[in-house]
Amino acid sequence: MSEPYVKKLSTILLDSVTDKDPLVQEQVCSALCALGESQPEETLSACEEHLRQHEKLAHPYRTMVLRAMETIVSNHISELGKDVTRAIILLASSEMTKVKDLVSDWQQAASSVLVAVGKRFVGMVMEEMLGKFQPGVLPHCFVVQTLANLSVFNVFGMVPFLTSVLSTMLPMLGMAKHDSMRVVFCCALQRFSESTLEYLANLDQAPDPTVRKDTFASDISSAYDTLFHHWLQSREAKLRLAVVEALGPMSHLLPSEKLEEQLPKLLPGVLALYKKHAETSHVSKSLGQILEAAVSVGSRTLEVQLDSLLAALHAQICVPVETSSPLVTSNQKEVLRCFTVLACCSPERLLAFLLPKLDTSNERTRVGTLQVLRHIINSAAAQMEVKKPFILSSMRLPLLDPNSKVKRAVVQVISAMAHHGYLEQPGGEAMLEYIVQQCALPPEAQWR
């Protein structure tokens, strides 16, 4: 297909994007993507030229064209030359920041084009973004969001830029007076921290293996002070959740002494969010990351916080079954991860808290406790090895419970025990007998 023909066909399609029929609009976008499959550069150039020449084209239509461009770029990034790429970057940057007001779909589409290009041409995208990310000037929120997403999709390409980005960003935190902008900064700090941790975990493949955690410690420490001491106190729930999501990965990059110093305030601060938010999986995920960071630096203050941690986490795992949902399931998964961390660092304290709760007749408490027990038998097998007799003896009362939900939980615990050699221990025979008894129940009596 010749270049003039591609351009002509692209122009016809682009002129049709304003059709009033949504189905036609969708077909036009699909046709553009299909054309881009065979002639990516020519199609992208036509799209870029069309948007540049039609300044008054309404943003819903601009969004459609940008989404088609993102698809073509994503599928053919390796085939694009620098000239076309530069034109696309300039266009997407302009589209993204043309208006200060939030026009989410349009600006997100433009940002996604930049991120797609940045998977290969991160230097060119960063050159453009840093021009719109100047010291002392609050940037467009989608510039920050683009930087954050770039760090996710091109870790090795972006992390070398992060020291510069963070040093420019830190003074901006104090300039952000609106919660919406603060949320964007929190999300960026979360992504930057996650990307840095991924980079450090894969130094053997990294372009610059000399990068170290302490490279970022000072900047992350300063950002932590703003987020934890100021923004976490906000009345805006969305901001509080954004802060706590950022604090999880940030805790791994804090200087060890700073983390140790902050834990007596940080852990209660995070636990307090359980009472303020109905949707708590983000809180639990962040808490797990903070606990992992604390254990990794050999924290001594964690022991002091253990009782309140265990009580709060246990309450989360014992939520009413009738409220079970994907969100509850996600939260329980993160809570169990927290229990794994605590089981590995303080197995005695954990079992001293957990096992007596099996003696209660409360269904939720017993089922929740059995869930945790099954999980740590699997996830902290080495630490539980010498505790097998205590764990087996604690099952005496749950084995007698006629409640069907408890029975299910007991069977799951016994299954975990079987995989880790518990049933060969004294008391293991009773577990086997229990399984046989449940198999022998008449159908109408089975776990109703």
C-alpha cells in the first residue's frame, strides 16, 4: 500500500470520527488500528497531523484518535523512527496539558500514548516531561501521573531519572493545596518507590548496577514526613488511602534508623485507618509492606507493637462471612500476608495469641483463627516445626465443634498439617479420625 494512499485513507477515516453514531465511531477507530497494523508510521503521522490541524475538534473525538494511536504505538514501537516518535511525543504532551482543568478521558489517552512511547524512547519522553516539570511551579497533574506510569512500565529506563525527579518534586508537595493534586503526588511516590525496589531487586540486569537504596533515602524520608505527619490527617478518605498506599513501599526506602524511629507512630497510624475505612485491603497491603521493612532492618520496636498488631489483624480476618466479597477476600489475603511476616519473626508471641482463641465458642473467631493457623502452617513451616505439638493439642475443642463452617475450616487445617508432617506427631491420629468421621456422615448431615 503506497504512502499517499495510506494518508488518503487515514484522512477519510479521521474525518469520519465525528459521526454521530457511536457504532460508526468505534468502527472508524478499529479501522485506524487495522491500518496501523500494516503501515504504523504513516497512520500515526496522519493522526498526528489531523489533531494538529483540527484544533477545534472536540475532546471526545480527540480521545478516540489518541486511543487508536496508543494501540498502534504499543503494537509497533520497535518499528518507529525518531522523527515520527518526536512528533507523537510533542502532540501527546500538548494534548495532555492543553487545558488546566481535568478532562480525564482526553488527558489520560494522551498520557497513555506517552507511556507507550516511553517503553522504548524513555529519554525523549522524559526530555519533554521534564520541560513541564520545573522547580517552583506546580505541574499539570497528568504530567506527574505520566512520570509515575513511566516508572512502572519502564523500570530500568526511568529509575536513573528518579533522583532528579524527586528532588524537583519534594518542594512541590508543600505547594499542593488541593487534595486531588496531593493524591496524584502520593500515587507517584508509590510508583516511584515500587519501581526503585524492583530495580534494586534486579541489579544484575540493570543498566546501572551501582544504584543503591541510600541514593533515594533522603528524598523519600522528606516525602514521608509530609505524607505521614500532614496528609494522613486529612478528612478526605481518598487522600488518606493514597497516603497509606504510598507509605508501604516507601518504608522500604527509608533509612533504617528513621524507620525504627517512626514505627511507634507509623504502625498505630496505619492501624487507626481500619476504623475509618470500610474498604481496608489497601491498608492491610501497606501494613504488610511496612512489617516486612521493619523485619528486614531487624526492628526492636516491633515487639512492643505486637499485641495491638495481632488484635487488629485478627479482627480483620474474623469479618462476618455474609459480607464476603472480592474486596473482603483481597483484604483477608493481605492480612494473612501480615500474619506470615509476624509468624516468621515472632512465632512464640503469635501462637500465644492465636491458639487460646481456638477455645472460644464464637463461630467467627474460631473460623478466622483456623484460617490464620492453616495459613501460617503453610507459609511459615520452618518456624512452626518445633511448635507442632502445641498446635496439635490446641485443636481439641475445634474437633468437637458441630458448626459446619468450623468443620470446613478444621478440615482445611488438617489438610495443611498433612503436607507438613504434623499427622506423624502424637495427636495426629485424632486428626485422621476426624477426617474419617466426616466422610462417614450421612449426606443430609454433611456440613449444612
